[in-house]
Amino acid sequence: MRIPLNYQRTEYDCGPTSLLNAVSFLFARDEIPPDILRYVFMYTLDGFNDKGEACKNGTSQIAMMFLSNWLSQYAKARNLSVSCEYLSGDRVKVSENSEITQALQQGGTAVARLHFDCWHYVTLTGLSGNSVEMFDPYYYSEDFSHPGISHILDRPCDANRLVSFEVLNSRQKETYALGPIETREAILLFNSFTRRTPERTIEYFI
């Protein structure tokens, strides 16, 4: 059974929430081992703010890289059909042949770091023309005045935002921009049983 994706409970847990949303997007509830939740929260929320307060600087890029590798190794040990790949720098972009768009075409998902007042993690789940469908775990009910960003209101199991390639690819620290090349990161995740490999994919982005 597919379940609605989750919103973060605090101002800081966008990282673990987005990772677990990616898993929920790829797998039915009864396919997800409960210890994944335990370990995701164990290894995230590792940031300290300038007052030395634990967890109040969210999740570091190092922690997300570690979790990408951990999930892949965990899957091998537990025979779980999830695979992950960590991307950084100029590999993190959305375009006709980019690794992220290919992953979405193949039924995968991506957890991406972008800007939303501060650095923030979201789950990319699909494509619609020259825009990306995503689930932002930060609950925000007001309409966006920014061109290229709109709400999706009727798809709680996979998306609540539609964001144009132009907005995402911006190198500026703007709403939903991936930002400067040197700070970009994303984790690609796939369900190995349902992944549409390039050899089997019929519909490609045009």
C-alpha cells in the first residue's frame, strides 16, 4: 500500500524526512524494514548552530553522502531492492540528458539540496514538460509569486510542487534553486525491481 508522504516535524529535519519520503515513494509500506527509519534518524541531524546547539543546523552533506553509501550496503545485506548514487557539483542539474532527469524517467527519485530561505532538502519524483515534480517536506500553504513555481494540491503520495528547470538550475541562492555549482548535491534512489532501465524505457524526455 502506498501512503502519503510526510512533512517535517521541526524546522530542521528536512534531510531525514526527504530521504524517508524517497523510500516511501519507491516502496509500499509493507516492503519497508522499520530499522531504516531508526538508522536514517541516527545518522542525520548532525549539524550544530553557532550557539553550539545540537541538531539545529539540520543535516550535513557528509551525513547525506554517508547515508547514500549506507543504504546501498544495507540493501545488499538485507536483500532489499534499493540502490543509491550520490551526485555532487556539476552532475547536479536538470536537463535533457542529465543524470537526475534520466533517474526520474526510469521511475527513480532524487533527494536534492536546494535553497528555500536556507539550504533545504526535497524529494524529486517526476517530470512534467520542462518542470520537475517534487515533494517539499516544509509545509507552506501560501501561493508562490515566483514564476516557474506552483503548488500541486491533489497528489499527496508523490508531489506538492512543480518547479521549472530554469528555476532549479539557477546558480543564485533563490527559492528552489540548486545554487552554486560547488555546493550542489543529490542522491539518486531506485527500486531495482521497478526501475525502467534505458534498454526498457519507451518514453524519453524530448
